Amino acid sequence: MSAPLAITTVEVDGTVTRPLRFGGSPGEALSAALREAMLKRGCLRDRTHKGECMNCALLPRCAVWPIVAPADPTRRQRGAYTRPFVIRMPEMKPGGLPVGARVTYGVTIAQDQLFPALWESFALAFVQAAIQLAEWGFGLAVREGEQAARRGAISVGRVRWVNPISGETEPFTTKTASPIPPLPATFVPDSDDASSGDERAYPLTFLTPTRLVVGGATMRQPDSAVLLRRIAERLDAVAASVGADPPGLLADESFTAAIGRLELRDDATQWVGDEARGGFVGGVTLTGSPEDLARVAAVVRWGAALGVGKGTLHGAGRFVVGPVPPTDRIAFVIEEQRQPVASSRSRSAPANARTRRPEAKPRKRPRK
């Protein structure tokens, strides 16, 4: 019997140092830039074999194959490669960000049972790639004044470990004595959640575009049963990709009965983007009996940590339960407008002094 699903999160606080512009999804641009940086910095193969992970003898001690491998090099998965991580994006408009905006982004990593120490080494490679991107930049090139066009960049400030379920944090450090990060979260479907004993409503806020598909059709608004079913399927897929025990929630009659009785109210979501790559964002309230909400409490929180719907790898489908933390909002630093410095001539003149206008020069008459 394998171990239960375990995850952890690394978050980076940064400030936009060069204007960020995106041609599409900000998460996709960041994910592509991180992949390039981790491939150049972390792949130990020579240039002609970069990124060829399927038959690489260095795979057991490689820290970056989850993001750089084109397919699952362990051959445990069939079909699309479900990667053991998701980019953790804040609420961000697709247009871009100006210089001075404060951004917090990160990565949530699942522990691979075949390579127990991978999630810590992958976290370190992610932090090193973020530092590299502060110099290289990502997104579209922007021209500032007379300078050459350069891609936008985010500086790296504070880095921390985060338990994505409880919200506990610790400063980011790597421990060589133990391969386990300091704040892992382990999935326990029937855990006693003290905060869900008498709750009758869970406020949910979708930070990044969330796209749910049912029968080939895209849902323009969230539905409670579809949302919770997609989260249950997502947990099974992530657990299977890392060799952990799939929760198998959809085989539990009490769980399926509970999600059938829950409802979504106070729907304030709106659709952003096009039909193919967009999704709904905004707030909604999950309501029901305290017993039903307690039954799905752990599932909802894990869905908030791993995302739901299409594009979760690049940060799409992320939502939070309860109030939105300040780190999940973009903070804009407004610089004080500097007053123009008065010249010495104007400073010496009294306030009520009249200024003499220069005498007008006589106009020259045209010659006849």
C-alpha cells in the first residue's frame, strides 16, 4: 500500500522592476519562462540532449524533470502527462503590471513516492529559476523611453514554505538531513475540521480564470456538483501521477450524496477571456447543511490548493476559501508626485511682487 497524497508550497514575494506585458495568459508566460530557466540551469546533460528525459540515466538525481520533460519519463502514466506541481498565481489582469507592483507567486508540489526527495530539490530549482528570471525577464518586450525593448521582470524578495491547507508559513530553507519540507500537508478525507463544525456557507473566490467542461460544452458559470466532482477527479489524477493512494471520493456514496444537496448562491462571477482559453472569476457562496459542508470541507480546501478545471498547470482554476489573503492580491505602490523645484529667482522674489512683461518689439512694416 502506498502513502497518501502529500503537497507543499513555496511562495516568492517580489516587485515588478520592468513593466510586464502578456500576449495571453500570465501563468502560461511565467510557466514557459520557468521551464526555460530550469532547463538551462538544472539539466545536467549536454546541449544536444537537453530535455530528453525518457531514457536519461541521471533521472533519479535530476531536480527539474517534472517541468522540462515532454512526457512522463517514469512511464507510470498513459495519455496526457499530469505533472506533480501547479503554478500558484495571484489575481492578475491579463494586460500586465506596471513598475512597482508587488506580486506574490509560487508553486505547489506533490511528493513523488518514487523519488521522495524530489519535491524539496524541485523547490530549490524553482527559487533559483525565479532569481534568474529577475534578470532575464519574461512576457513581451516593452520599450521604455530611449532604452532598448526588454521583457518584464519581477524581483525576488522574501521566499517561504507554505502549508497550502492550513496556511502556516516558515522561511524558505533546504534541510540536507531530511528530504521532507517543513510544512507538508497530507490528504485525510475524513479529518475533523474544527472550522467546519457549524458552518452553513463557504465563500469561494475564483482568482484566476476557471473553465469547467461538461459533455464537451464549457460552463459559463460554476455549478456545485460539477465543481466538486472535478476536484475529486483532480485529486485522483494527481495522486496517481506521483504513486500515492487515490482518494477515490466519487466511489463514496456519502460524498456523492452530499455534493448533490449542496448549492451555490450569491453568484458574482463573470466570464473573462475567449471561449477556448477563458474562464469565470469572482465570488460565490457554497451553501448547505453543516453535515454536508463538513463532509466536503477537506476536498474544497485541497481543490483550492491544486486548482480545478482546465489549465491548472499554469495557474488557472485557482480559488480560495474564505477571505482572500493580501498575498493573493496585487498591491500597487503609488509614488508621491514630486513638486517642481522653484528657481532661485522665483524664491527670492516676494509673493506680491509684480513681474514686468518684456516690451514688445515693433513689427517691421513690409516695404512697398
